[in-house]
Amino acid sequence: MKRHLLLSLTLTALAANAFALPAAEQHLTAESRSSAATVSQPLNTLAEGGSDRLIERNNRVAEGGSDRLIERNNRVAEGGSDRLIERNNRVAEGGSDRLIERNNRVAEGGSDRLIERNNRVAEGGSDRLIERNNRVAEGGSDRLIERNNRVAEGGSDRLIERNNRVAEGGSDRLIERNNRVAEGGSDRLIERNNRVAEGGSDRLIERNNRVAEGGSDRLVELGRMG
């Protein structure tokens, strides 16, 4: 029995010595196993949802359906936008991929242009700003015509001024004679001897201190009729 036990131990020792690696090779094997374990865990971050790619920069991760992450100055393009354009600590947001900034003002909404002059900004759907003498064309009007500190307003694009009087309303002409002005829908003023054609009449015919009035454009006088 003892002989059999000694024989078994001897065979075991011989087998162990035959298949054992040198000490240097055993050290390399341990290092390769540890590096393989490290590579198998990449940043402990996984692509989620329907995304098959994960891009990480500065501890930020592209999420959802977006496969790109563009980061500048600790700001991240989010949502459906794949571009982030930042200037002077302002970021283009929403569906807009352009940011135009001048003098700390930013084009917003659907507008991609910002035109600024003298600290005034074209806003809304208007892409033009015309300024003269600290006055600005507003609304749907793209022209501003100013003369003698008066401004054409509303739907009118012309301002005609003479002797400090201005054509107003729908009228684009002002005809003045002897300190009288054509008003309302009338664009002509005919004056003779301090009398003025008024109402719908555009002519005044006067003879011998009598005036054609109403719808009549003629005055016929044949002496005095008894």
C-alpha cells in the first residue's frame, strides 16, 4: 500500500514539472488576462434604444435617435438637430441651424437674417430695416421717406410736403395755392378770387362774383332776368 502511494506521488510530481511554464512566462500570462478584462468593459457605457452607435465626449453621450454629438464650450446639440453653432455664448436652437449675431442681438425663430443699424433690429417677417434720422420703417413697409421731420406712414410710400403741409390718407399728392390745401379724395384745388372748389367738384368757374356750385361745372349768366 505504501509502495503504491509513493508511486502515485512520484508520477504526479513528474507530470507537474513537465507541463509547468517558466516564472517569466507565468507573469506575462497574468498581465494579458488583466488587460483583456479591462478591454471587455469600455467605459461601462452602452448604446441604448434603437441606436447602434455611442459617441462620448467630455462625459456626455449622444442619446435617442441621434448618432452624433457635437459639443463646444459645454453645450450639446440636442433633439433632432445635429449641428450646434455657438458664438459669444449664444446657441442656435430648435430647427434653426444658423445663428447670426451682431451687437449682442440674435436672429430668432424662422428668421435667418438679422439686420441692425444704430441699435435697431429688423424683426418678424421683415428682412429689411431702413432708417433715416432716427426713424424706422415698420410693419409691411420697406421704405421710409422723410422730409423736413415728417414721415410717410401706413401703406403710403411717398411723402410730398410743401410749405409745412403734408399729403395725408390715401392721397399721394398735395397741391397748395394761397394757403389752401386739397383735402379728402380730391387731388386738385382750383382757387380763384379766394373761392375754393369743394366736395366732388374739381372745377370752380366764377364770373362777376358768382360761383358755379353743386354738380354744375358751368355758370352762364345773361344779365338779370325779370
